[in-house]
Amino acid sequence: MKKILLIEDDTILRENTAELLELSNYDVVTAPNGKAGLETALTVIPDIIVCDIMMPELDGYGVLEGLSKQESTKYIPFIFLSAKTERKDVRKGMDLGADDYITKPFEEDELISAIESRLAKASILKDIREQDIIEEPEEIQDIRNLNDLKNFFDDNGTTYKFKQGETIYEEGQHSNYIYLIERGLVKCHQFDDQGKDLTTSLFKEDDLFGYASFTQNTTYKETAAAIQDTVLLGISKDEFKELVSSNHNVTLDLIQLLNEDLAGLKNQLLEMAYSSVKKRTALTILKFAEKLGRKPEDSIRISRNDLASVAGVATESLIRTLSSFKSSGIIEIEGRNVKVLDVDKLKRIE
């Protein structure tokens, strides 16, 4: 009989959940707070832990961190059970190493299914460790270039979904993941000393981003946000580092990718330094069309703030410039949609 440690400060919920787990043929041990739960885990060594987040003495995040530091408990499957549903809370729990995150109120089948799945996975990983076999997906041996690397993201990456305008990560946060864009558009940006928002790069579908460092435990140097509804595939930096170290052929492609990013940023800075507001605006419209995978003459739905940020101009200046383009018959504006009527004339703007 598998042993479950249930850590929950709500007495009624703890007793009810323990009862349903016992009826599902689990041996259940309970703890009323995080501190007691951590002590119990180190004593009884359960097969799996289900833990609330907001608790007295020690919260769920602290429990997970404490367990991860002990050789005897760091491999125990860990499921957060919480009423906290904000994306940042879910991300924090998963970044710390939780195996699953179930929000209250929950269905009985949902909890039981999650427990069964995590126990099965833990059993497989335990067998691998005991046989002293390095867990390495077959795909690692076949990764020869960026396309193979992206296929690995498709097959093994964790899926993250962001609504338009949502922040993916912020400058200063630890760079735990590297992402591949499955669908959508992402901008990376920074604020200068005057508080002006400067977009440093745009990433479209099938682009990799988030690589502040492939090897060191550094923080993100910029903030990333979804310009459209976006779906990402994430690989932890530790796993990514192992991939690269095991497949030297792809390293040169990654170096080339970094060089292209730096060259693009350099060109963007030169354009901002020496181009007129009109030229920067024109180039930005064309750049968004390219990133969105559309022809310049197609309608482009993008916020004026994002256009201004990428162009490196004040929003008021951008609006005046767009009005000028409209008056000249170069573009058409309908709400937030911009449609280019004369591509050649837009490209010739100085």
C-alpha cells in the first residue's frame, strides 16, 4: 500500500481528503502545517506528498525547498493543492520542482488520477536510478542542428499559454527556462534610466528565446511579454545544458543564432540613432509584417504602444507619423489595424 503524506492546515479539508484517499486504498499520514509536514516527511519517507501552499509555520514552497535539499526526500513526487490560481503562483511552484498543481475546489477523480500518474512516473525513474542508467531520451543522440533541437522542444517541452499582454518573465528573475514559440509573437524589452520602454527584440513562431545564459545561473536581462495570444514550449536550462553538452554539432548553430541576434540588435540601435522618426516607423511596420508572417499589404493588428516601443519613438510621435502616412495614402488605419497600401513608398521613406 502506497503511503501519502497530506499537509493541509484546514482541518475539515484535511480530514475529508484523507478519508477519500484511504477509500482509494492509500495509507495516509497527515500534518497540520508546513513545519510539521517537513518533519513528518523526513521521518516516514512517504511515497508521495500532497501539500497546501498557504499555511502557518512554513508554507508549501518552503516545504518543497526543504525536501529538495535532502537526499532521502528529494525524489519524492510532490503535488501542490491550493486555492491560489494565479499563473505566477503556478509557475513558482513548478519552477521549484513540483510535479503537479491542483487548484481547489477539485474533483476526486482529478486528485486520484494525478497521484496515480506521479507514482507511476516516480517508480520508473527509481528503477532507472537503481540500475545506474542515465535517463537520456533517444532524441538527444540524433540532435545535429537547430531543426532537430526544435523537434526536441516539440516532443519534450512543457506547454505554457499566455494571453495578449501577459508577462512571460521579468528582468531580474532567474533564467530557469528556454522557450520555443509554438504559436504567437513575443517582445523582449527593457526600461532605460528615464523609464522609457525600449523593445530589444521580437520573436515569432518557431523562434527560440530566453537564453540569458546556457551555462551559468544568471538572471534575465530583459522582460518578455506576449504581443498576441501565445503558446510556448519550455525546456529547463539544466536539461538544455545537458542537451548541448551531449550534442556538440548543435553548439555551432546556437553560436550562429546568438551572433544573428547581436547583429540584429546592433542594426536596430543604429537605425534608432540615425534614422528619422518616419523611417523608423516605416521599418517597424515592415518588421512586424515579417514577424507575423504576413505580406506588408495585409492588415497588421498591433498596439500603437508596441509599435512605438520597437521603433524607439514616443507614442505621440508615432501616432502623428501614422496619420501622416495615412494622409499620403501609404497606409490605411481601422481601429488597431494597419494596412499598407503602398509597400514601395513605405520602403523608400527616409
